[in-house]
Amino acid sequence: MKDNKLNLLLALYVGALYASNLLGGKLMPIGFGNRGLSVSIIMFPFLFLITDIVGEVYGKSKAKQFVNIGLMSLLVLLVWQLFAINIATATPNVWYETFNSAYMTVFSLSLTFTIASIVAFYFGQHVDVYTYHLVKKFVGKKHLWLRNNISTIFGQFVDSSLWVLIAFSPKLLSGDFTLLSIYSIVIIPYWLAKVLFAFIDTPLCYLGVWWLNK
């Protein structure tokens, strides 16, 4: 049963990771001003939630194992995306005439997201795991909500900063954005939104720990 539960959490973890990368190009009509927020804002906090649940029950090494598996899955996704968008398309066919342009647009954009995510995900998740267990050293097994949210605040800030800086690096280099503007317009709003969702899903952390311990 314990192995089955861990496998289920790992499936949810990798699924949320893939979903946030492949579907993140759509903006929801909520957020700061009229810019909207990516749908991945809802999916991505589950990664931090799951590593916190696993780390609470099985320790830091198992949580880091989840992060490393997530990293490998992103690398696999990157390889297959590169193959899919660069392989020649058979012509003439209805698919090519109707959907190829949209396919290339969507998955080329997802490719950029994936490259940025590999770096941001790795460092953000490791900061989350490290911070979670550092706080646990001070408070012990009490105040699960505290270490869950503090670790997510730091981990999400690192992840959001690295992801946006890498994904928007062409605009930074071209002068379309300054470092100050990209932090104020993109990074800080997205980070605050992720932190808000982390606060909202705190009860799920308690539920997950109880379920994994049961």
C-alpha cells in the first residue's frame, strides 16, 4: 500500500509538471491589471505540495528523489519536443494544411517553457525541500502549515524568477524589458499568485500527510 501511494503521488507530480509546461501558454482572465495569469499557476503549486507531503512522511531524501525524477521527465519531454517540431511533415495531407501551423506555434512555445522550466524547476524545488526541512529542525513536527508555506514562498520565488528571466531573456537582451520592469510586471505578480494558491491548498497538505501515514 505504501508503494502504491507513493507511485500515485509520483504520477500526480509528473502529470502536474507536464501539464504546467504544455498548457501554460493560455492566460486566465484573472490576475493583476488586465494581463491575466497563466493556467499553470493553478497546476504548478501541486508540485511543491506533493514534495512537502512526501518529505514530511518519508524525509528529505525521498522528496529529493521526486525532484530528480521530475527533472529527468522534463529532459525526456525536451528531447521528444525537439524531435516532434523538427521532423519533416508528410505532404500533402489534411493535417498539414489545417493544423501544422498551430501545432508548430503551440509546441515551439512549449519548448521555450520546457527549457526555462528545467533550470527553474530544479533549483526551485530543491530550495523548497531544503527550506522545509530547515524549518522542521526548528519547530519539530508541529506547525505543518508553517513549514509548508514558508518553504513554498522561498521555492516559488526562486522558480518564478529563474523561469521568467530565462523565458524572457530575448526581450531583456533586446531592451524591450528592463530587469526592474520584468520583476514588477511578471515575476512578483506570478509569485504572489502562486503563494496565494499555496495558502489555499494548505488543508490538502494535512490531508495528504494523513493519507500517506494511514
